[in-house]
Amino acid sequence: MIRRVVYLSMHTCPLSAPGRGDAGGMNVYINELATTMAGRGVDVTVFTRRADEVTPDVTDVTDRYRVVHITAGPAEPIPVAEMTRHVGTFTEGTLNWIDDAGLRPDVLHSHYWLSGWSGVVLKEALGVPLANSFHTLGRVKDLRRRADEPASSPVRTMTEEEVIARSDCVIASTPHEFEDLLEHYGASPERLCTSPPGIDHGVFRPGDRTEARRWLGLPLRVPLVLFVGRIQPLKAPDLAVAALPLIESPDLPPQLLLVGGPSGPQGERELDELRTRVARGGLSERVHFVPAQAHAALARFYQAANVLIVPSRSETFGLVAAEAQACGLPVVAAAVGGLAYAVADGRSGLLVDGHDPDGFAVAIGKILADPALAARMSAEAVAFSERFSWPATADRLLELYAGIQPQ
């Protein structure tokens, strides 16, 4: 029986609000999963790198869920590329804390390749099995990156290979990621498994659109297209802006709400370029930039919008798409990666092949022009989203943890 679990999240704290910096769907995943596990009586400790001087060493989130901040490098946000030099210090600090606390976990579960690097060392030191979730894979990301994006570093891809080879279980979010691990990394299928993220249906649920718009101070009649995500090339907010003036709407011209903050080494430049593109395209009255929001606050944005656009160039799962559907919001998404698993094409939304703005504009226009279709998709979206829940995810992972056979 699994009683104690250690999660490793070196590069980002699960308590950080998603949508800015390195905080995104993975933060939501770890925090929601840890909370659910604790509710099931499992003792959960999450280790992350200290990114400021004021956060306590230990934050007790619930009675059985705590986050431990390990000093590894400067106590400030630093680019992921610079964290490689601090993996050893993070691992040593984590091991010392575990020893001092007398913590004996039943399983380690690392998240992302940096934490996986730490995990393979801790696995040997502690003599416990290691599961790893990548959340995004360097080689897969490189297949669809924009021309001006830097490729993943050799250190990253080599580390991913090593983590896959030395983990006792590699957990894919979708069957598509499962296949990517086989095809691009030569992973051993017997040590791969699939477990999708969940949704908090108590937070993400249908609501009254007019009420949500009044709460947010949004116009009541204008068709509203919503983008939620970190502002970086991978999430393709530029495509959302490019598609907006191409959308044919029988009513008022649609407006676009971009919710999220800059992320990664190109984030600030991407945001500046978006603002410039909006101004030059005469779209300043139709495109609205909204800073990153607290996770639960996103529900009102989903409830307020007519359609969500997810034009990502690569997406392991697409938690935003799943949560939006739980609120009854139809999704128009790129037919890449896990989005084909997270969205029921033709039922809860529409998938678009390629990254041509015209394709997204046509799909969005189809939903906006047909209220009956929009209503049908809204109902289908809510029903489809029920396949994703944190209790089900926790149950699946507890089963996987119990069955891991150490190499």
C-alpha cells in the first residue's frame, strides 16, 4: 500500500500561479494531484527549487501535503537552461532533507526532465522506485517549433534518454505521448503507462455567460474568442491574433481575449511583438491583453467566452482545453499531440490541421455563425470532460505506483 510519495518539481513550484514565467499546466497537475492524494490519506512531499528569499523552507498546504523549497543556485527566478548547473545541488539538498526528516517514501515521481535527472540519482540513493512524467518532450517540441525558436539543447535530449532508460515507469499523459516515447526515444513499452490529468469539476463547470461577463467587465453582446496560456512561441498566440480579422461573424466583429503572461527566454519579446502586430493591424479595439490569472479565476473567463482557441504548435495534453470544455466552452484547437485526445473533434470542438490562420478562422466562424451547433458542442463538451477528474487520476496513479517493479 502506498503511504508516502515524493514529487520532484525542480524548475517550478506547484504553488505558483500558472500563466506566467515557467508556471503552467504542470504546476496545476502537481498541486491538484498532491491535494487529491493527501485527501486519500497519502503523505505527499513536493521538492522544488527556492526562487525567492521570503518563502518558508516548508509550506504545509494541507495536513498531508507539504512543499519543501531547496536552495540550489540563486534564490530568484532563472531560465531553465541555467538550472542544469544546479541539479546536483538540488539533489543533494533534497536527499539531506529526506534524511534529516527521517522520510522514507514508497515511491518517487519526478516531473519534467530536470527533475527526472535528479530522480534517477535519488532513486539509487534511497533504494525506492522512480516514476517520471515529462509533460513535454524536447524532440517532439522541436518537430513543430517556429523557425525563430531555438532547438532543445543536447543536454536536454540526452538527459531525457537517460531518464527514460533508468526510470522504473514513464507516465505518458495520452496515447499520443506514449507513441512519441516509443518512436522518438526508443522507450521500452513494458515500462510505459498512460494516465491523463484531471479536472476540478467543482471549479470548472458551466455558468451563465452574461453574469460572467458582467463580473469581468466585458461587453455583453460581442462574440468573444478566448486564448489562455503562457505568452511564448510554443503556445502560438500570434496565430490567434492573425486569425481574428479573418473570422466571418454574422453578428458584431468578434474580439479576442489573450489571458496569460510572458514565459521563457522569448516571452517578453513575443509579448512586445504581439502588441505591435495588434497596433499595426488596427486591432487595438478588438484584442485585449489580460495578465495571468489565479487558476480558479479562469473558470469565469471560460464561462464568459463563445469559443476557446488553442493553436499550440505542440501540446502533450492541453489542460486548458479540457477545463474549458468542463465549463461548456467549445474549443478550436490545433490537431497536434494530446489535443486530439483532449478534444472530441466535431463534438466538443473542432481540430484544425496545420497552423494556417485561415483554418482557425473558418473553424471559429463556423461555431459563431451557428447557435444550434454552438449549443450542441457546449453540451457535448461538458459530457466529454467528465472522463477527466483528479480522483480518477489519483486512483490510476496509486495503482501504477503499487505495481512498479524497480530495475
